[in-house]
Amino acid sequence: MESMNRPYMIDWAITNRCDLNCLHCRGMAAEELDSTTILKVAKEVSSLKPGWVIIEGGEPLLRKELIDIIEIIHKNKIKIYLINNGMLLDEKIAQKFANLDVNLMISMDGADKKSYEKIRKGASFEKLKGAVAIAKKFNILDSCPVTIGKHNHEQIGKLFKFAQEIGYKKITFLGLKPCRDYKKYCLKEEDYEKIFFSIIEYQKEYRMDVYVDEPFFKPFLKEHNIDIDYSSNPENGIIVPDVSRCIFGDYMFIETNGDVKPCTFAPVVIGNVNEKGLYEIWENMQKSEFIENIKDFSTREGPCKECIYLYECGGCRSRTFGLTESWTASDPSCPLKRIKQ
């Protein structure tokens, strides 16, 4: 397959089982792939040669085939990120991950015991700290994903401080995406503006690597003349990938039941791995008139259409649809809606 036609990355939820009940959970499909199918899909994921693979859940450590899945992908020299909650991590598992070059991301959404255990119901603050220590010991700790919403957006400084105290060197901030009670916790444009300035301020204070998973973050930095680091492994800084715009349809999300979507948070299914091969589903996604329309940023409406950063951003399509029920509307949460061409 031509490298230009490979997925930017693949995000794969391998299990719907979880030992927690988090406030921001997007919800899970009721079914899981059987053992034979999930290993077949792991081989198909590898053959597509994505830029990297994210393995998540649910809690991926609850899937008995986890190591087999990782071994198949690792054998094909594809970088693996594994998102987990840390509650089940022990030294035996950590050693296996180390042998397979797994980059472990242990989620942390609250900066103290009270907020952490309120957001991540069923979690133990002490186990979180223990898991980070184990991951550090085996040199597999990548970063702490922090989902930011109304429930914790005023904790930015505390999150930096706590993350550094327990041993993280990198924070990945993810804006809350469609989930239950989404409109209650979703951030508005003024919230994002305040959060971004806070992230920039605290990054300088704590000298931690920071990645913000929002398509309008790079334009925000440019608009405010803030230095950014495009390196994939800077010593310390704000990391912005070359492709920071909305990548709806440029990657694949594989749901626990085998449904394949153009975005982790989109209520749109292109195909199912129980019925078709992953390569065929990917090809169908690229030929889809619906996907082509969304990838064509000129179809955007409202402030997005007039924005000088339109083609560097495009607005988050799944959030926009979740809030407006329109795939082409302007992103309601964008802090740059006033910037015109």
C-alpha cells in the first residue's frame, strides 16, 4: 500500500470492560471481538502501517489477549501507546511492556485525592501514584492524559504540580469530547482561552513537556506569538505535531465490537471487522462522499469559514456535531472565532 494512503494513526479500544466509572467516559459498545478475530485484526492493523497505534478500552489490561496483540504490532515495528488507569499495573506486566517498547500513558484527571477519585469513580489515588512509580522504574512512562472539562478546568496549575511531584515528565491535555452529560461539562471558547494561557504559563514554571490535543491550539499559539517546539522529543516544551488540524477520516477508531469509525467520538460507522477486512474498510472510508465533504474545509460555515487558520485547524468535527447536530458548522468551543481573513 502507498505510504501516503496509510492511516495517520489507529486508535483501538480492545475491551469494553473497565474497573472504573469515569465522569468523562464516552461509553462502550455492548460486544467485544472474540479471541480469533481480535488477533486477526491486530495483523490487519499492522499491515496498514499507521504512524502509530493507540491501544485503549475500557481498561486494556482486562483483555487477556493484550500482550499477544502488542506482540503482533511490535513485530511490525509500529510505535505503540497504551492508555490505562494504572489500577492493575504491577512489575510483571511492566516488564512485559518494557520488552515490547510500549509507551504507557496513565490517565490522571484530578490533582488531589478528592477530585481524582470523584472524576474516576472506583479509582485509588494511592494506586495511581504506585503505578506511575512502577512505570518510571521500567522506563515505560510516556505521559499522563488529562481530559479537561468544566469538572477540572480550574486545576491546571495543581495538575502540573502534582504530575511533576509523582514523576511525570509530560502532560497530554485532551479537551472533553462527546460523552454522557456532555453539554454540562463541555468547555466554552472563553474557557479554552483561559486554559491555554494557563498551560503556557505553567509549562514555563514546571518545565514539563506539554501536548494539547485540540485542532485550534496551534493557531492559538501562532495568533499570540508563542514559541512552539515541533520536535517529537524536545528536552522540554510545548509540543505541536506538523499535523495538528482535525484529522477526522485521516485515521481510524476501532470500537470494541469491531465497528470502524472516522473519529473516536463520532456516531458514524464505516464498516465492521467481522464483516470486512480492515484494509477494505479503510479504502471505503477514503472514498466516502461524507468523509470527503468533511475533509474539504471549504465546506465549513460561520466563523470557521472566514478564519485565517481554517486550513490549519478545521475545528473538531465530533464536538461540533455533538453540540450543533451539524457536521459543517463552526466549532462552538473555538477561542479564535473572531479571527477573520
